[in-house]
Amino acid sequence: INNQEVSYTIKTIDFFSQKFSDGSLYLLIGDDQALYFDLWKDWEKIIKKTQLCIAKRKINLKESEIKKINKKLTLNNKPPIWLENPFFEISSEEIRDRIRNNKSIKYLVTEQVENYIRDHSLYKGT
């Protein structure tokens, strides 16, 4: 949030890798992002440095799509972990759009997150 330049995921991972050098890092993405994860900057490095975890977001995700994602995102015999999570038809992009358009995000994020976003005027100009 405080970074003044483009902040790629790999930079964040490198930061936390150094800060918590004895720990393991996990990266959580939605299956919508997993379909195009190979287009992310340094995506292979991301997979090597973290355990990729994928939350299901589509109600009718096809088995063929899951197989395609697993094949593409398995490196060094380390496949992504698929979470058994409830479906929420909301995305971070939609939350940012709602903020930009002065719409409520109540019940989409916790009260603390909503207050933090408001108090720091986040996502108003993005």
C-alpha cells in the first residue's frame, strides 16, 4: 500500500521471504486468476517461492479447466492446492470499483477493513 511504484506480486513475495526466512509462504488466488496466472510477471518464480492455493469462485468450474490449471501451474512436482471454500460472487476488483463509484462495500469486507480503506482513502483514484 505504501509503495509508490508498481508493486508486482513477486516483489511482495521477495519482501516476505526475507522478513520470514524460516517460514513458508502461501499465495491465495481465485480460480479466475489461476486461468491466466502464467501471464503474471515472474509467475514461475512465484510458484517456486510459494505454495499456490486456489479458491474456487465459479459455481460451474469445469473439470477440464481444473486439469488445465493444474497442468500449467505444477512446477517441480508441486501442484497448486485447491481449497474447499464456499462460493462468494464478489472479487477484489469489484470492491475497488464499488469504492471508486461511491457504492457501499458493507458486508463485502469486515468493518475493520472497510474503516481502514475509508480512513486511508484507498482505491479512490485507481
